[in-house]
Amino acid sequence: MDLIINRIGSEKVPVKENTGTKKNPFADLSFLIFSAIAFIAGGICYSKGKEVFCSGLDASWSMFLTVAPRLVAALLMAGFAEVLVPKDLITRWIGKKSGHKGILVATLAGILTPGGPMISFPLIAALYKLGADMGPLVGYLTAWELLGIQRIIVWEIPFMGMKFASLRFLVSLGLPILAGMIAKKLVLRFGEAPKGGKR
Amino acid sequence: MDAASLVIWLIALAMGAMALRRSGKLFREGMTRALGYVLTMGPRMVVAVLVSGFFSAIIPTNLVAAWLGDEAGMKGVLIGSAVGGLMPGGPIICFPIVFILFEGGAGMPSLIAFLTAWSVFAFHRIIAYEIPLMGLHFAMIRILASAILPPLAGILALVIEAHLPA
């Protein structure tokens, strides 16, 4: 088991290097689409009159002044978190097969996992094949989606502020555990999916 | 500097100090990664901010307030859950939109339902990652298990907000 987990750990590294820091932002499709939307929205504003366009730019500028300093700090945090959190720690936690406690641990691991879907999904796919329970895996994914620290720091707090982010965090705390428990019940009813080679 | 910025900066500095105390190499590695993030995220943030600004100049705020505002209550939470679930794209698209809605008068419970639905049902992620890697069966069970989360989060937020002093 340890051997397999170590192998997964080492396989994760190239995935990360492909998608992580050295990516050219201009090669990204969603970025291009979004730039086009910005352009069109600017055009619509302009067609409604110069003052509408200027008030849009004004709003953008004041938002930039709020968001930029927070974002730089957030990205520093993200960079340091990546080098400080041991890579195999999360794998070890969630790899355990242990009922409700497993869901709780998985929730915690999901909150702490940094990075986008290209990091979290290969990890849980590997655990799934190793035989991890569906409850903890659903708990893990839900926690990563709803409570993932990195997204909260990089996106939510800069845009929405502390009050909004903390209220949302608070109401979402129990949800991954709930989803994990419902998933366990659903598995009893609909059955486990075929795993590993059969898939 | 506002409270949010201050807190993040303090944590960032503390983490930097932690890395530096372990080794200079680790610190440089962390800085390199952070710089990489800045290069990736910087242009995205500029575009996100531009879209937000322009949309905020043209979006009909009275409509937003009526549908998602604090008076909308439960209706706002349900609308937020439904619309958020249909929302495509990553955080670069979602957060500017939520920000505009917030500025336009949408209430926190509606927007929390919106963000929760967007987070658990993001179908670009389901199609690009979850189904290929985990299989359809896993995805279906996870989606079913998550179906009640957005309205639940919204309702909880409604309750808490009602008990909070403004």
C-alpha cells in the first residue's frame, strides 16, 4: 500500500509542472473568452455613451485597487503553502478507510488541498482505485469545492470581503460531511461503481 | 489598508518566515511559485476587474435587488441555487459576476446559495475531470448527494443573518 501511494505521489509531480506555475496565461481558452467578454462589455458601455463607459472604467479601477494588494498576498501564501505542506500527507489521510471519521478527516484534507482540479482529481482518482470509500471521497471533493482555503483566499476574500467569506465558510462547514454521509447511503442503494481495471 | 488585506499579508509573511526558517532554498522555491502565480493570475485579475466594472455600469440593479435582494428571502435562495448550478466557467468568471450582483443589491444568502451551487455542480469540471477520471457512476452519486447543499447553505445563511446585528 505504501509503495503504491509513494508511486502516486511521484506521478503527481509531472502533472503539476504541466499545469502549474509556468503556464502561459494567454494560451488559456477561458482567459481568451473572458477577454472577449470584457471587450464586448466595454463596447456596449461605449455605445451607451461615453459617461457610461467611464463609470465602468471607474468601477473597474476602484475594484482593482481593492483586489490587487490582497491578491498579491494571497498568491504569496499559495506559493509558500505549496512548499510547506508535505505532498504525501493528504494521500495518507484520506487513503484510510474509516466510516464517519474518514469523512471528517477527508473534509479537513479537502479544505487544505491547494490548487485546481488538475491537482485534486488525479489524487482522488488514485485513491478510488486503491479502494477508498465513496463517502470520504465525496466529502473530500465537496470540502475542496466549498471550503478550499486557496480559492477563498485567492478569489473570495479579494472580491467579496471578509464578512461574506466567513459567513459562507460558516454555513458550509457541515455540508461536506452531510454530502459524504448521503453518498454512503446512496451507495448502499445503487451499489458501488466498478473500480480499477473494470472501469 | 483594510482588515482583509492586513490578515492575508500577515499570514503570507508568517508562512514566508516559516519557509525561511526551514531553509533558504525552500523560501526561494516558495517565492518562485508565488511569482509564477502572479504571472498567471495578474492578467486574469485585470480582465476580471474590467468585466465587473463594465457589467456593473449596464446591469439593471433594480432587477437584481428584486430577485436576489434581502427581501427576496427564500425565493432569492432558490433562484441563486438554480442559476449558480447552470453557471459555466471557473472562478475568473464566477467571482466578478457574484461581485456585481452583490454591488447591485443581492443579499448574502442568495449569493451563498449561488456560489455553493456553482461550486458543487460546475459542469465544466464534471465533464473535463470527474467523469473521465472517476466514472459516470461516481459523478452521479456525488451530484445526487450534493443536490440539497446549495439551498441548505442559503437557508442557513438566512437564519444566521437574521440573528446578526447589522
